[in-house]
Amino acid sequence: MSKLLKCTNNDIRDIFPRIKNLGASSFGEDADIFGDTLAEVIENAPQGHDLLFKQQTINELKNLLACNDAEIDHASYALIAISPTEEVEEPPNWGSFPTLRAFWSAILDAFANDPEVQAGREIDPDM
């Protein structure tokens, strides 16, 4: 991934297709419809995705977090439509992260600690 800084936005989206999907939904321009705070959005991000998507997302997040901070900053711009490090006024008490690395680490934790991922199998919500 050391060449990530030389990649175009489209290249980055091709390298991280699952994270790109999150950027088009949970972490898109309307992230606040997925939760009242940024922490809630992160906590809810795995919901609605199948086990394979979650596992692939975990792998992509590990690869992204293996990059240096400049590469993470560059990739984040291409992958998400929000700025998780800026304190925003609306919605109130939204929250922010000190760094993009901290933000992506929190997402990795949410996916890694998802009950389906922990069980290693799909869990029927009706059971």
C-alpha cells in the first residue's frame, strides 16, 4: 500500500470496494440518518450487511490501517463523504475523532465485534 498516495480516487475505490460502499451509505453525506451521533453510526455500520461483506470490510480496514497517516488521509477523502475529524454544528453533539486512523480503527472494532463475525456464521435475527 506504500504507493497509495499515487493512486487516483477511482483507484482507491477499486482497492477498497467494501469501504467505498460504507462511504455511499453509513458514512455518506447523510450519515446522520444512520444514527444520532458519529459513534452510533459506527456502531450500526455492520447492520444490514451479510457476513461475507463484514469479513471483507475487516480485511480492507486492516489493509487501510497498515498505511501511514498521509495515505489514510488521501484514501479517506476518496472513500467517505463526511469529515470525521471535524466538529460539526449540525446535528448537535455529533462527535468527532482526533485522527482518521482513530476513526477507521473504531469502524474496524465495530465490524470485528459484530455478533455474526464473532460467531463466524450468519445469525438469523428471528431466532
